[in-house]
Amino acid sequence: MKSMRSQIKFKALIAVVLPLTFILNCSSSNEGTDWQLIWSDEFDGATGASLDQSKWNFEIGRGQNGWGNNELQYYTDRTENAALDGEGNLVITAREESFEGANYTSSRITTQDKLEITYGRIEARIKTPFGQGLWPAFWLLGTSNSGEIWPQIGEIDVMELRGQQPTKIASTVHGPGYSAGNGISGDYNLTNSRFDTEFHVFAAEWFTDKIDFYVDGFLHHTVTKEQIENAGNEWVYNDPFFVILNVAVGGNYVGSPNQSTRFPQSMTIDYVRIYSE
């Protein structure tokens, strides 16, 4: 178990994240917390360029049982599914097309083995896709270096959204005894706006004993170690996690697309930033 707050574990990107010279005071329930920027991707580059693969990995294929969720897409590393737009954004695009036995394609990118963190502020500015059966997500998954499997490794969903509900996101943690439909979740609803028409900032502030979830600086959900242990479950958030961005098509959470769903649909990411305390 790790006990140092804000410990950051890097396997291959130490040179990229130094020097640690940027300090940002973010809105936080922990008064006086100073967050120091240690890693970011601003997605600057030419139109149509692929990702910086010194920072990100592509996960390819259909996964086991549709990535465990009966999802319908085939994830690729093609620029048709993930590319820079030349305006400082990454665009992950879900397409309706026949590809490798699937009827849809999209992309799923991770920082596994390149950036793995334990505690800190994890933040992204995102505009989501819209439509029945679309499932965009910004989340973290625990490493399995000791052989554990999900949900023992833990999962922190900073943001996930049902494409058919463009004004509501969920922030959730999953662990042993509280996974899948039993995850500890909090919803956030917009008024007079939609997540697919404007950018919004999603963040999690992760400490040794709690995780706070924010939308546009507003604290909307908190999960504590005490809360989980009082329910007889295990707090599994003291080890390294890595970042994931993806757009799934179909799956248990959202259902399948229907005739109202228009393709292609994209999630646009302005930046991803990681801070330590």
C-alpha cells in the first residue's frame, strides 16, 4: 500500500513531465490545496495528425465480450477514428462501417506503462458526442502488476455519459463489492446547456482517503474511504492507475444505436492535465 499523498509513478515519461514549474490553485473542497502541473497533452499539431504515442497507447480490437460490456465497436489506431484537428484538440470519432467483423469503429487510448499516477488532480476539457447508443468516457483503471483483475484493481470514472442523455453525466468508482451496476455513483445535470454542444471541464481530485468529482469547478460527488469501509467493502485507491479516453458504441450501459442515431459522432478533447499536490 502507498501512503504518500500525490505519489506519481512514471515508467517511461520522466523526462516529459519535468520540470515541475507550473502551479495552479484549483477550486477544491480541500482549502489551501495547491496543484502543481506535472503532465499534460494539449493536443497541438497539424490537422489529421495522429496522437503523440510517447504519451498514449491505442487499444485495438473488440475486447473480450465487447470489452466486458457487450460493446459493438472495433477500436482502431486509424486517424479516421482518432486524430488532431489542427485547432488544439483530439477528436475521437465513432463511425458506422463494416470493419473486422464489427459494424462500428472508434478509438480507445490509454497512458498505461507511460503515465501511472497515485493521487492528484486529473482533469480534461471535453465536448461529448450525441445519440442513442453512444458511450463516451474519461476514466482511470488500476494497474494489474500483481495479477489482480477488475474490479479488485479499482476503477475511477471521472465522466461517462449516455449519448441519448446529453445533459447528464455520471462520476463513479468501482471496486470489489461495488462494481458494475453497484458502483458508487453521482450524477450531474446541466441546465440550459448540453455536454455535446459546449466544452466542459471534468476533474477528479484523488487523495489517500477520498475522491472528489467536479464539473466546471463545481464539486458534485465525493466518495470516501470511510464510506466504503463502513459498508464492509475495500478501498482500492492507494496504488497506481492510468488514464483512458474512449467512445464506445452500444453496451450494457447505453443500449444499441437505433435509427435516430446519426454517424459519425465525435468526442472532442481540448486537453488532459495531471496535477500533484
